[in-house]
Amino acid sequence: MQLDSVNFWLNAFIPNSACITKGDIFVVVSPPIPVPRFFAGDQRDFSDDVNASARMHSEVRLEGLSTDAPTIAFQNNACGESREVDGEGNIIASATASADRMFFVNLRGSQSVDPDGGGVVDGIPGSIQIDIVGSAGMPLMPSPDIDYSGTLTIDRLEGNLLFKGAVSNFPAFEIYFRVNDGPTGTLAQIQPQIPLDLFGGETHGVDVSTRIAL
């Protein structure tokens, strides 16, 4: 069987493990400036369901991977609704952040342009690469952005899928894929490194890979 398509998605989400409860809702607590506020998490832990609730969801489908002209069949970049609750768990405000700074870009072969000005860099021979960028803020209060970025590499000769990039220290992140519309595989599941720490941008490095099963 040949490699025809890859679906890839990355979620940033607030897991139950990072929350407390207010009523029946798992929530995170903002710093007390001037008083604490409560914001609903995603009411789940890690999940490979492509439709699972997330603060940020970036998904791409690449087709024609056995040809000389692979294409982006679609990409879906979206933010989940943010909800503020009171001390009893009642929803008192809601809003959805813009996804206009979330995208996949620069589908290419094995060569990349060095962002530091070092010219063209040769990657894995015969591979396909695409970059992902994501930034979004909390729409209900001023806060630093959740950030992620990186490069997905499909090694067509050796049959490997690789992702190298970086994510914020909060919240949790998960990265999944499907090959030829087959079963879902897991590339990474990353717990929050520092609760509610979004300062400093993408400081947690991610470098993962797996074999492609055809």
C-alpha cells in the first residue's frame, strides 16, 4: 500500500487535572487581580477524538503524498468558546477568540530556508514538510497568548512522521495523525508544565517521531 494522505492535528486544551470544580464544572482560577475569576476548562483529559473540546485546534490534511505534487486538501484552525463561571458554576460570560493567527503554511519538499539567514537547508531526502503557527488569547480578560509553532515532516522513503517545534508552558497539548484515513496515532501528549504560565511564549520544546503503518 502506498502513502496517499496524512491528517495531522494539534490541540491546546485545559485538562481536568489542571482544574478545580465549581458546581459540576472543572475550572481554572485566574490570579486574584483584584479578585479571582473562574474559567471553564475543556471538561476532559487527553483524547484522540478530532472533535474533542479545545482552546485551540489546528488540523491539516495533506493529499497526493505518493506524487511529485502533494497538496493541502484542507486546513481547519479554530478556537473553542471561553466561558466564565461564578462560584456556583453558573456561566456568566462567554466569548470565542479569533483564529486569525493560526495556520499551516509553506508546504514544500526536503529543503527549507534557514530563518537565521544561512541559506537553503537540506532536510530528509524525499520528505514533505509543512509549518504550523498558532497564537490566540483569552477573549474574556487580558492575558498572554497561548503559542505553538513547528514543522511536520513526512519521511516518505523511510516511512516516518516527525514533528519538531515548541509550545507554551500552559495549557496541555496533544498531537495526533491519521494515515490513509486509517486509525488515529499519537505523536505527543504534553501535560501543563507550569500552571497558568503563559509568559515567555513557546518555551517548551517538542521533538517527536513515529513510524507510519500502511
